[in-house]
Amino acid sequence: MEQQFDAVLTGTDSTIDGTAEIIAHGNYSNAYRFTSVDGTLDLVIAKNEDGEWIRIAGTEPYLSSWIDELAEQIR
């Protein structure tokens, strides 16, 4: 599994290019952080105890669809 990879999220007006990387965040040892190229978007997701991807940190506002989009890109 790569530690960092290019990722794209779908914004309301256009796509948002960035990078995603595996991190440790609080109680989550395998969380992923997406950071947009322009630095305006930060999103951290991890799997909960039920195995579902959830948002655990990041900038506001955000689109809930980004959680699934990022999860699909995790290799």
C-alpha cells in the first residue's frame, strides 16, 4: 500500500485535485488525509468499528459524498 497518492474529489463546480496519505489520528491507526493542491480542503477519514468509512476531521464545509469518493481511491 502506498503511503501517499494523487486523489481527486468532485466539488460543486469542478474537481478538486490533491494528495491523500495514510496517517495515525487519535484512536485511528489507519486514517487517511486528503489535502487539496491549493490548500483549501483538508479531509480525514477512517473506518469505524463497523468497518464503515467516516469523516473524523477536516475543513468545513464539506460534502458527505467526499468520504465515499476518497474511500474508493484508497489502494
